[in-house]
Amino acid sequence: MTIVMDAAALNAFLESDFPQVAGQYVIDDVTPGGVLARLRVGDGHLRPGGTVSGPSMFALADLAVYCAILSRIGPVGLAVTTNASIDFMRKPAAGVDLLADCRILKLGRVLAVADVLIRSDGTDAPVARCSMTYSIPPERP
């Protein structure tokens, strides 16, 4: 698949179109198969017990898939999640960024399917796995 937006372009898009997450979520790399996204874990992402909350991990996975798709089709702001499944496998390390390695499995004209493995930075063992399907809006004339 051809890369249309690199990490710098995706981060600029997030800054301009999604200022509510600016600085929290960052695209570290765009690869031929997908993207590597980072959640800069802060106090707002933690739940009692000092672990990263499930909604924060889900948001990271969703952002990773969204950006992986945009890296191939360009800045289409209205691409949306249509299906998602997440498995939480182990407790993330406390006080450590989370990394989401997203791999696009299928990119069609209308639907895209991707898998995401989330891990604590500095470790190999995944803390969560997510599968998502996105709807891609039709091109406007």
C-alpha cells in the first residue's frame, strides 16, 4: 500500500482537527503495513490501582486504526469506526507510555479492517489486542 501521509503529516492533522487529544496521542512511525501510535500516559489516563484505564487503551487503538487508514487515503475526517472488539490481557506498566502497533488487514473502497497490539513502552508482552472495522465515506464529486 502506498503511504500518502507520513507521521509528521498525521500528527499535524491530529493537532489541527482534534485539538482535544493534542499532545496525548502521537504517531511515532508509519510503516508499509500500518502505524505505531503512542499514548503519553498521564494522571488523567489512570484508574484506581495505578493502571491505565480501559477507555484510554481503547482510544489509543481507535486512534491508531484511524491514522493507519488516513496514512493510505489522506485526511478524510469522516472515516468512522463501525465495529470494535478489544481484549485486555494484562495490566500495563505504571507510569509508562503505551504503544499501539496497528496493522491494516484490508483496505477497500468502503471498509477497512485492522488489528492493534498495545504494549507498555520497553516491554514486548501485549497488554491488549483490538480488532476494528472502519467505514470510509464515499468521495465527493
